[in-house]
Amino acid sequence: MQLIWISGSTSQVKKINITWRGIAKLAAASSFIAITLGVMIHFLGFQVAIQYNPELARNVSGIITTQEKDAIEAHYRQHFNALQSQLTSLSERILEIKRYKEGIAELVTPFPLKNQMGSSSNKGGPYQPILFNPTTEGPLVEDLSLALNNSALLNQGIKKLEETWRDQHQWLRQLPTGSPIVNQIGLSSNYGTRIDPFTRLLAQHPGVDFSAPAGTPILAAGDGLVLRAEYDSAYGNFIEIAHADQFVSKYAHASKMHVKAGQRIQRGQVIAEVGNTGRSTGPHLHYEISHQGKMINPMQILAPQGIKVALQ
């Protein structure tokens, strides 16, 4: 395309050649100039807005001043430090609960097994507390990352404690430390040497007697397996239960038996009723405990009443 331009008085003729390439170059140059001007206007405009109207600049583009950024970080730092303090208190509280739980476990552990409390029952290892620093001064992002890591470690420690305490609770439930009769009422004869009620001579009494009305429920002293549930001329109707760590409990002179040999039973389950069968002078429960085949005093391993209720 060619344009011809003729000036007025001089009648000069000027020719301008227009090509597609020239048009493209002109368009590109115009676009570049427009974009450059737009960027400059945008930048200068927001600089002015930040200085004279920061609220407008923040609403339009999210840009904040350094002072506002510091104020926001200080606000979150305050909440972060409060969270650190709470986590520190939680870690200390877990240690207190751990010590309290170990004290209870010590009370209910039978004397023959005191030396096994830290080995066979406690399988989780020692608990290492996670220490939180509530007054950290590093960059907030780094402190948050450290806090998250410590929280994860604390959670792992809690899970380990849960596993340990669950194993220990299960172990204690299998030991005959519970009461064999409701409220351990009417202890009428202790373990050891006594005057035999029939011969009136000194004799060894291998268990303890609980005097109670006929029909009083007899309870399993711990989880276990019923070895025998039968009649004997001396013991009358009696039940033997095998427990953990080679403990065996025996319940004699029952009027009725509610379990059979080979049956799994739970701590506190009613297994029989008090009676006067066998070599007996009146309704009562004769209760024996053997450990590794040797008779021991049942009173050595009977838990205090309050602890018994808590474990069942």
C-alpha cells in the first residue's frame, strides 16, 4: 500500500509506503510503550496509596506495610507462646499422671512379683519428657516448625505410655488380687496354724475363710482359666482357676458352681455361691492361693478394696 501526500503551496509530493511488516512493528512498539506506562502508573500509584491510604492499598492488592507486618507477627507470636506454655504444662501433667499410676500399680502388685514390675509388665521403656520453650525468639516460621515436631514427639510418647499401661493393666487383671467375695466380708479364719474345728488340735490352715450367708456370690479374683470345678470330700464343691505368672486360686465349700473346667473367666465374674459343702461347720468361703506350686497367704496379694474396684 502507498500513500501520496501533496503539500499546500509548494505542491511537493511525498510518498509513504505502508507494509504489513511495518504495521506489525508499529503495533509492537505501541504495545510495549503502553505496557511500560501501565506498570509505571501501577507501581507509582500503589506507592502513593501505601503512603497516604494504606487501607485502600491493602484492600486492593493485599500489600501491607512493614509496621503492620511486625504487628501481625507479634500478635501471632503471643498466641504461639501461650500454646508453648500449654504444651509444657501438658507434658508435666503427663509425668505426674505417670507417677501416680505407677504408685497404684505398686499397691496392687502381689508381693512375690514386686521385682517384675519394671520388667515383665512395663514394656514401653522409660518416658522421656518433651521440653517446650515458651519464650523462643527465633523466626516465627522456624519456631512453628519446631513446635510441630515437638508436638509429634509428645504424641508418640503418649501412645507409648498408652501401650505400656494397657499391657500392665492386662497383666494385673490376670493376677488374683481381687476380692473373692463381695466386700471381703466376715474373715473368720486366717492362713497358717490354727485349732482345727473338728479335731480341736493344732493344724495348718492353707487358706483364709470368709464367713457369709449361703448364696453370697463368689467372685473370680482375676482373669484366668478354670482348671477344675468338681466335688471333694474335704473341699466340697470347689473351683480352681489358673492365672498369669503361675498363680492358682481355689474357692471351696460352694453351694452352687456356675463355671466348668476349661472355661475362660473374667476378673470379678460370679463363679459360684457360698455354701456349706464338704468338711465345713457352716456357710463360708474357703479361699486358697498357690504360686509356682507352693501355698502362700492369700492376704499377701489381696488388693485394697478401693483399688480392686478401680481395676475391675
